[in-house]
Amino acid sequence: MSEQTQTAAGGMKKTLSIWNFFTIGFGAIIGTGWVLLVGDWMVIGGGPIAAMIAFAIGAVFLLPIGAVFGELTAAIPISGGIIEYVDRTFGSTVSYVTGWFLALGNGILCPWEAIAISTLVSDMFGDLFPILRSVKLYTIMGADVYLFPTIVALGFAFYVIFLNFKGASAAAKLQAFLTKALLGGMLLAMGISFVKGGPSNILPTFTQVNGTTTMTKADNMFAGVISVLVMTPFFYAGFDTIPQQAEEAAEGLDWNKFGKVIGLALLAAGGFYMVCIYSFGTIIPWTEFIQNNVPALACLRNINMFLYVAMLIIATLGPMGPMNSFYGATSRIMLAMGRKGQLPASFAEIDPKSGAPKMANILLAVLTLVGPFLGKNMLVSLTNVSALAFIFSCTMVSFACLRMRFTEPDLPRPYKVPGGKFGIALACLAGTIIVGLMVVPFSPAALTPVEWVIVLVWLVIGLSLYGVNKALQNKKH
């Protein structure tokens, strides 16, 4: 089937393969958290073993939610399908709120990844090449913003934006390359651990320690696992980018296999995280490893400068994966909201040549390009907001899937959640528990007052837009 093949209606190009969908999801999940924060995971958990167990449980915990997305997307393969699923079960208003929050959760990560690139160039490459920090633009919220790292981050962002304007096929090719680069980084860490390190370096299994930015608050192994576990949804966010672009699946795609791809991406990401934690935790004694700033890079610098630069390059490329995946996914969410009349009609327009959403791409381009100018401390509060918005939306999809088993029992389902209604109920329970951990006071992952203000302001803006748009539609009729 030629790349120019399009859907019968809507103009979306049908080019994405099973492998493309896997790399879209896997790349969105992984990013650079494994390089930048692996030391923090060890500190918070009281050791690498607690962190590994937590990430393994986190992946398994989210599998039912991934299966729910697989069932619904295989049955209703349209862009931004989450809007359709919730609309068919709980109505337009609930659908809009769900889509609006998912747009927040995914959209935030585009400028955030641009900031990550600027930060890596400034903090790490700046040590090797001081000229990169020679021109300081300003300080914002305690973070210095430098000219040259900002230019580099803008260059990366422009490239991702350019590919997304070209269409899903071009963006998918970048994602495939980045997936291979991330796997190369994992293999590099494994190789160094095998040659330089040893299993004894992972001991003691649990101990309270102080890192450079945080400390162990847990006082036993179980508490250490829980402390890391409540963080894992944020680091697994991204598997929902797979179903958001389902409308662009290649002709003849095996939808049963598609349903399994989301779970495979989650398990692959879990395995990736566990291998990285083990590898970095055994290169040198982990209690020494965590004393460095960005320890995954600092310890390599002391071992071999060539390996350090190689890992630094991989880490700098890493944010392009989530930026690329979330850019595509968020634009499709906005496209679906435009088609439903929840956003202005301009959001439903498709570029006839590329098959990409026009207005959503323009809006996301602006948001992404603003990122490098904000400084690394500007979006810290938004990370938890992003996680809550993501998990809330996933939970609503799980409840929609369960209800549709009763309201639309005859809907063709090429892929079904293992365990049937019981498996879907597990997804609902998993999502509800995670949301509860984020909203119940005194939980390790509870939102701060500032973060609640962000959530409420976003909700008020969204409901206001929804009301105005509905009023305009009624006036036309």
C-alpha cells in the first residue's frame, strides 16, 4: 500500500505498522528519566533492589489499563479515540473533561522535553565546553537560561515539529531511530557493569541514605518499594500515545496484534528500567554511585571519557522520543475534540498533503518552542499534574470499556482484555488506586496546593471554552 493511501474520510494517511506503534509507545515512555533520575530512584527506595521491584510492579499494575486501550482501539480505530469511547458511554461533557485533561497531561511534556534537552546541554556538555555557558540570558525561578543551550534545544524542537507537520510516517521514522539509540544506551550500561562492576555492588539491599537532591524517608524495604512505586505512573506515561494515532494504521494491520502492542511496550519499558537500575547500581557500590550529580553520567566520566560522551549524546537525544510521541498524540486528541464539536471546527481540519492535523500542530509548535526559554525549574510542579491528568484519563477509559461491554456487547472486538469483564474491572481498580494516591492528603504522591491550583485553573479554562463553543454552535443552528 502506498504512503499516499488515505482513509475514506478525514484525510489521515494510513502508513503506521505494528513496529511503528511499538516504537511510538516505547519511546514516549522511556525518554531520559533513566539517565537523569536513576540515582534518585535508588535513594528514595533505599537501594537498587527496591527500585527494581517497584518498577516491575508498576508495569504489571498498568497492564490491565494497557489492555483496555488495546480492546477499544482495535474495535474503534480512530485518532484521539479516547474522546469517542467516553462520549459513547458517559456523554459529551465527561468526554470533553477527559480529553481536556489528557491534552494537558500529554501536551505539557512537549515543552518539558525541550527544557530537558537545554538542561543537559547546559549542565553536562557545558562542563566539557564552557563556551556553551558563556552567554547567560536571564534567571527565572532560580534557574539560569543560557543562549547556546537554548539554541540547541530549539533546533531539536524545530526538527520534531517539522516531521510532525510532514505527517505520521516521517515522525515514526525518527521514533524508530531513537528507540535503537535508547537500546544502545542500555547495552552500553550493561557492558560497563559487566566489565567494571559486580553483583556485590548492589548490596546492601536496603539502607537509608542521603543523595545530592533527596534522601530515603522509608525505614524498611517494603516502605522503600512503595515510595518508588507511587512515582512509576509518571515514568510509564506514554503508552497511551499508541492508540491516539490508530486511524493512521496501515491497511491490513492485524488488530489483534495491535491490542497486544500496548502491553508489550509497557513490559519492554519495565524491563528496560530494571536493567538500567541494575547496571548502574553495580558499576560501582551504589551507595557511592548516588553521591554524584547526575550519577549515571558522572560515574561514566570517571571510567572512560569516550563512553561518557557517548552516553551523554544518547541522553540528549532521549527527550526527542517523548516530545515526538506526545506531540503526535496530543494533536490527535485535539483533532478528535474538534470533530466532536468540543473545540472550534478549525481543530478538525486535516492538511490534504500530509494528512496531519493543522491547527493542533500549530498550537503545539508554539507551546514546544516556548519550553527552552522557561528554565528547568519552571515546570517542576507540572510533572505531578501531568501524571494525574494522564492516569485520570486512563481510568475513565477503563470505566468506559467496562460499560461498553454491557451497552454494546455486539461491537466487533478483534482484541479483548484477558479475563473479560474481570480484567477490565482490574484496570478500573488500578487506575482508581493510583488517582487516590495522588489526591488523598498525606499520600507520598499527593498534589501540593500549587499543583491543585494548576489543575483547577486548567479545568475552569476548559469548561469555559466548552461552554462558549457550545453557545456558538447553538447560535448557528
